[in-house]
Amino acid sequence: MQKIKTTNPNFKLQHASPDDADLVVEYMKKLGAYQKMADKITATGPLIKRLLDEKLGEALFGYYKGEVVGFVYFFQKSSAFTGQAGLYIDGFFLDTEVRHQGLGKVIMEYLCSLALQRNCRMMEWGVLDWNTPTIEFYRSLGAYSVDEMTIFRFTPDDLKSNALAFQRQP
């Protein structure tokens, strides 16, 4: 895939291919370590490759002076509340040595441009409550938090037990 030029001559973006799955996992592990949740990252190369192959998710890499220094993993979503499509950012990480150089802003601007190209009306993501520098960064771009919502999740075991309960219904 071709690299996308940005306003910074030393920084380029490139969409990932399924062959980049291991690099996505590497960056998710970096993100997990930063978020103090390394044990929660269970993705593997084959799992991410399947997501990328089946277009269930996308990844974008940032290259600074020819070296990969960051990534974002995202997917298309929609909302029955608004009747609109959007992008959901599931993972976003820049290596420590390139933070505070405007590269994260470039990535967010590109994602906003991509969202508009796809007729999206929103972009969403989550941030851990303790991550003040990141919250301040997103707010500086104009983002706001949806504080009246708590995210719930089922584990694979929860999915199975609830599915089994449904299947046992008469």
C-alpha cells in the first residue's frame, strides 16, 4: 500500500493490510502496557488477520522518518439513536519518543477526513478515566465525553452461557 503524505514531511500514514496483523498486535501490546492492562490483550496475529481480511476492522500506521512509531485500530459503526454511521477507535498508540510533536493530531485529522469521506457523522473512542494527558489531548481537538454511559461487556464464557440459555428455551 502507498504511504499517505501529511503536513509534516517526516511523518506519513499507511493503511495496514492483513499481512500487518502481527504489527497490530505488537502495538496493541504497547497500548496495553501503557494502560496498565497488558494482561487484557489477548489478540494474536491470526485473530487480527481474520478481522482485517474480513474487513471487520482496519488499522493505520504512522511512520516517522521511515520508522513505524504509532498506530490506530478502528472500525465502522452505526447508531440507532442517530441513524448515522461513524468510526470507532478501538486502539490508538504513539511511541513515547514521538509524543508531543503533533503526530497524534495528524492521525486524528486524517481519521476525521476518512470518516467524512465515508459519510460518517461521528467518531467515538474510549479513554481510561485516569489518563488525564490523553483526555486533555482529545478535548483540545474539540472532543467531548459521554459521561452518562457505562460500557458493559460479556466475556466469551458469558456469551456461551447466555447463548445456551437462549437455546434451551422451548
